[in-house]
Amino acid sequence: MARLDVTEIFHGISYPGHLHTQDSLHHALKFPFQDTDVLIVSYPKSVGTTWMQEIVTLISSRGDPHLSQSSPNWTRAPWLEQYYCADLLKSSTSTPRVLTTHLPHDLLGPALQESKGQIIYVSRNPKDVLVSFYHFHKMANFLPDPGSFPEFLHQFLEGTLHFGSWFDHIKGWTSQAAALNLLHVTYEEMSKDLRGTINRVSSFLQRPLLEHELNNCVKHCSFSCMKDNKMINYSLIPDEILDHSKGCFMRKGEIGDWKNMFTGEQNRYFDTVFKSKMQDCILKFVWEKPEN
Ligand code: PPS
């Protein structure tokens, strides 16, 4: 499917038509979750997606990288709302099923109500999300032209980019953590303590690892290993869809890269909107790379 210039609008949110159809989005809302399902949830560019897909794959295989090096991430942890998911699941026998989604809780909540599936929500400080998303727009031909950085920043804060509002996404999911079987992990804690995070995720999934299995997981989830793994670095995607001459999916993987893009004025604008939209939220964010 290559509907590169098509946008699907669903419940007021834009999605790239390259991967989403009205049918696939409707299908996600009625998805029959199983209690054994593992669902990775993130707003795009929160790292939740790719990094957590790799972590969960490696935990499931007890640190053996065979699957993560032979099967693309979108087949081993498909996006629920994308058009190929239903067919893929029909032919898949893997248990537990690992699924991924960028949908907001408002939309997916009802389908999850009866489920005891395990949900892993991954978040990242939104200034870095915004910068990563901006660079990704430049190479992703299925997303609109990002325009100038100030324009993009404004749209992010207004919640009008594809995939909707970051603010609604994080508040919607994390406010339901107690009602759902949900583990909240941040990009910043993954960066700071990958080993500890993998341990936390493996305990949550009730799949404790032996020392050498954990060591293997840590090794294969490192930025450098993932950057070289074509099953996760998106180099398999043709240039007309992802223009590899304009960037790299595994770009920098750093905390605080926003400082290289934001002017002082843009930072003040961001902080003002952030303060007002997050006043009802107790989450704390790490904005800068901790020294050492
Ligand atoms: S997507 O498009 O929603 O699936 O993207 P997502 O995977 O959520 O986010 C992509 C960013 O995650 C970074 N990344 C990593 N950083 C550190 N270590 C590891 N292992 C890792 N894996 C992915 C990737 O580089 C993107 O961030 P930026 O800031 O653009 O580098």
C-alpha cells in the first residue's frame, strides 16, 4: 500500500493513509484483546515503539537475538490500527501476541475494558519528542511537509499534527494506569538504566531472566546494535516511502537534543503552553541529559 499523499481523519485525528484506512482504524476500536496480549503504547517518537518492541521481543526469547534479527519489528509487534495487522494476526501463532499502538486512550479504552492484557506505556519529554518527530517528517514521505520548525512547534502544541495531541495522549493513558494493567516506562529511565528497565519490564511480564539472558537483552537493545539491525532500523523501507538520504530513523537517541533546535523564545512559548495544559497532571519529566 502506498497512498503517500492520503490522510485519514478518524475521530478528529489525522493518520497517514499509507498505513491506515478507515476500516483498519475501526477494526482497532473493536479489537478482541486476549488476556495474554502485551500492548506497547506510545505517542510517536517517544521511543516507546521501537526500543520497547526490541526489549519485549528479546525478553520473550530470553535474550536470544534470532527473532529480532530475522523478522521486522512491524511483523513481530504490529500496530493494531494499521491495515495489515488483521491479516498478520490471522496467520500468526505466537503467544503472547505483542501489539503496538499510537492510538489515544479515548479511542482504545472501551476495547480494553474487559481485558487483563499487559500494557506498557512509554513516554519521553515532549521537547525531544517534538524534535525527533520534526526530523522524521523530513524523511517520511507519508507524512505532510513539516514546514519550518516554528510552524511545526506551533502545530505540536496545538495538537494538530498527525496522531493528534501529545498532551491528550499522555494524560489519557497515564490517568487510567490504575484501572488498566499498565506499566509506565520513560525514555529517560531507559537511557539512564537500560538493565534496570529491562528487569522491570521482565518482572511486569512475569518472565524473569537469568543473568546471562539479561546481559544479552541489554547488549542487543543498545542504540548501536539497534542502529545496525536492519530488522529494526527501517532501512528495509524503500526510499519512496522513507527517504534515507534525508535522515536516519535511529537518529541520535539522546536526551536533551531539543536544546540544539529551540530558541529561547520558542522554549518560553513551549513552557507556557506546557504549564497550562499539564496543570492537572502530576508526572515529572527529565529535560536534560543527567551529568554522567
Ligand atoms: S516511531 O516512529 O513512533 O516508531 O518512533 P519511536 O521508536 O517511538 O522513536 C524513535 C526515536 O527513538 C530513538 N531510539 C533510541 N534511542 C536510544 N536507544 C535506543 N536503543 C533507541 N531506539 C530508538 C530513535 O533514535 C528516535 O529518537 P531521535 O531523538 O530521533 O534519535
